[in-house]
Amino acid sequence: MPNANAPTLTTLAPLAAMPGGEIRVTGTHLAAPLAAEIAGVTATISMSRPTALTLRIPNGTLPGQLSIVTPAGRSNPLHVSVGIVMAENLHPVASPAVDAAGNVYATLSGSRGQQTPVSVFRITRANTAGTFEMRPFLREILNPTGLAFGPDGLLYVSSRAEGIVYRATPAGAVSVYAEGLGIATGIAFDPDGALYVGDRSGTIFKIRPASATQAQETFVFATLEPSMAAYHLAFNATGTLFVTGPTTSSNQPIHAIDRDGNATVFFRGLGRAQGLAFDHEDNLYVAASLHGDRGIIRITPAGQASLAISGNDLIGIAFLPDRTAAVATRDAVYWVIL
């Protein structure tokens, strides 16, 4: 007969976590836990009450079933999605970029003025089980920062040291697309194919592409307060530009800029908000902290915020065609199933 005092798990939040992140588990008979196991790996219990536990995900943990063991027995399992390493020994300073085939691109940015041996790596998934391969893609771009694919299918890369945006072919041939862009950081394309570039000192540039009747044009689109690190840019489905720029404030806003360059505050209350991306339902995901919770924050179009992925030192996020996510930390990129 099952022990009536055996632990029972009901919910966990968030449903996904990075190694080192924390999850909160609710249930009954959770007092005096002997162990918490995720896919056979013992997790650290940092808080314990009869109806709730807080667990820290150990390094090396894979996605799998969570169960709690107490003197009265083992609980029912709940699935935890844990980030899987795609590539290490990187230095992303903004969100990764993803091409139409699902390949992920991330930078080895380096400190200001440092020329790294490889500027941008391409990460391919060998199969659906989570095996990845990283190969050099671009070299000799100084301090590569923002990454974005244009409507032409080419990769665009900003250099914060040079104030230049480069354009790269699939074969890795690089040319200058635009220059004179200050401390160029985050970049994003609008639905019309114009490129927007965040200058860390406070300017959002718009680069209108050349046409049959007009030359390429660069002009100031909007002005915001300076950022201590970088601007991060992303467009939603309706063509509104969303911008973060980390400051020392713990009540930092996300700005929404309309097509005319008018900026309003979409959401306020984040700490060190960085890279951002939209999912297929137009929910905004941003690397930040919210009410002390660190990781990837999901914000609905109505402005409701919650922790989607728990983790520390996260830089940005990008979505793959299969709706999984590539999450960048300070030195790696992880694959996360949301």
C-alpha cells in the first residue's frame, strides 16, 4: 500500500532552468526531504517547507524527471526542462542569431579593442537528441556585438569598437554595410527591410536600404538614455521596435518605439535587462531579473511578466524554427525546450 505521508508534487516554476538556476516546487509532505533528483542527478535543496521546496540545478544535469525522496517514500515525477550546452568558450554580448535552417550564430566578442582569432561561430544541431557542432564562421571583425539576419538571408554584425555594421555571405565573405554608427551594439530589421542600430551613447539609427530610385540612407530614428553596456533591439509582429539598455537601476524599462520614432515605456521593473526576442505568439522574452528572480523573463503583449527560464549571467535569447530556444550566457550558448 502507498504511504499516505509520501511526498506529492503538484507544480514547479519555472518549467525550464539553466544549470545553476533555481526552481520552486509545490506539493504536500515535502518536509525533511532526503534528496531531490533530476534525471538521476542530485539537486541542491536551498529551501524546504512542508508545501514547497526551492532547488538549484547542478551542472551536468540533463532534462528529465524530478522526484523528491523523504523518509516516507518517493514522490510522483514532474518534468524539468534543463538547458543543454550547444557551444562553450564563447563571449556573447547580445542575443544569438538564427538562420532559416536553424543554425545558431554567436560571437567571441572580446574586451574593447581586443582582436579575437574568430569573431563569429556557427553552431549546427546534428540531430534532435541535442548533439551540436561549433565551427568558425567569421574572422577579423573587431568586437562583434549585435547579430541579425536580413531579408536577403545574409548575416549582419555590428562592431562596437569601429561603429560599423558588416554584412556576411553564407560562405563567410564580409563587406561593410554601414559605418559612422557610434558604439554600435544591438541591431534588428523591421518588416520593410530597414536596419536599426543601437548606439550605446543614446541613439537608435535607422538605415534605409538602397532602392532603384534612392541610395542607402542612415539617420537618427530615436534617442534614449545612454546604456552602460549595450542596446538590445527586437521587433514584434506589428513592427514596433522594443529596446533595452542595461543601467544600474533595478527598475529598468523596456522601451517601445513606434514607426515614427516615438518612444514609450512598455514595461518597467527589470534589473539589467539585456537581449530580447519574440516568440510566435508575440510574447517578449528578455534576459533580466524580476523581483529578485534571474533568468529569461516572459512578458505577454498585455504586459504580464513571469520567469520563463531560471538562470544566472544570461545575455540573450533567440528562437529556432522548431520553437525551441538558444540562450546565451557570458561564455556559452545553451539549447532550451520551452
